[in-house]
Amino acid sequence: MKHFVVEIIYKASIEKISELRPVHREFLKKGYEKGLLLVSGPQTPQIGGIVIARAESMEEIAEYFSGDPYSTANAAHYQFIEFTPVSRQEFMNGWINDK
């Protein structure tokens, strides 16, 4: 598995983002259920969000996020940063090393 920081950058008004947030969070829930996502949350100030994710490839994680309601409503764009998690808390070993 490859690991990614996903930066979600809002393009729409915060009112539009707030309207879409419940369905966005339902979308993220599916990613957690599939084992793709580790943690997610809004940035402070509310200019976007951050997700720590994993997938077989950059294309796979980008394809997954293309279904995000923020994306389908053209309310945000995404930056995908691949990284190698060398150091970590021990409780993370299972998620990081899961093949």
C-alpha cells in the first residue's frame, strides 16, 4: 500500500460547504469502512480539510475522491501527496504494514 496526505481545498462558499458536509461525511465513512482512510478533519480556519489515506496507487485514491460530494458539486479541489511513513506510534503498525 502507498500512503497519502490528501488536502481538500474549498472553492465554494462556506455556506455551500456546510450544506454538503453531511453527505461528504457519509462519503468518508465508506472510505473508513473500506480501510482507505485513517483520519480526516477540517482545517482551521475552514479553508479545506486534511485526510490521511492509503491505496494501491495515486490513481486509486484520486479516483475514490472523485466521488466525494465536494468534488461532484465542484466545491473543492484536491492535492494528493504520497509519503512513506517511516516513523510512527506503535499502535499504527497494523494499518501502515497491512498489505
